[in-house]
Amino acid sequence: MLRPRAVDHVGIIVTDMERSVGFYQALGIELIRPPRRPGGASVLKAGTTEINMFCNPDAIADGGPQRLDHLCLEMEAATIDEVVAALTTAGIIIASGPVARSNGTALFVHDPDGARIELLVKHPR
């Protein structure tokens, strides 16, 4: 039986690299490496998972396949209220939530290209 150990990385397509990197950095995600060449990927890291960000300014307009449904980030916060306060300070608008989950409380924001980002604060273990 196949048993994945973890998600190693996620690749996303954005329409403006600088704007998108800034947004994800505002969520506390670290920029590991900017593109090494024109058209290359920026590599960001959240915990042990990488986000490989590729820029295609025509990605949304060309009607191609959806980039992703959503990305969930487990947040280092005691409460969802701490996350809400940090988002307010960063000027990031909450799209929906907070909502109770079986394992915690979550809310959603949208990245600059409209991808849904779930921010989850898990219940204490």
C-alpha cells in the first residue's frame, strides 16, 4: 500500500511574481529563492513544505485549467483571533470564516490571483 509521508511541495501559477511573493510573505511564508532565470520559479517554504511559484501573466485570461482549489496552512497561533489580528495588520481581507472544523478553526483569504488559502488553527493536542 502506498503511504505518503508528507506533502513535499506544491506548485502554483501566478500572474505577478512580485505581488504574489509579497502576499505569501505577509502570511509568514519564507522566500527561500527568487527565480534563477527569467521565467523560473520562486521557491517559498512553510514549515517543511515548499511552494514553487511560477509566473504566467496570461494564466487566468487564457482559460486554462484551474490552478488549485485551495491551499491549507496550519498556523502557529493559540487562537483564530490572533490570526485575524495579524491579517488585519497586514491589510489582508478575510474572504470567509472563521468556521469550526473537527480539528480546529479555519478562515479563508484569497491570494492576489484569487486562489483560496485556508488558515487553520488546530485544537491543542
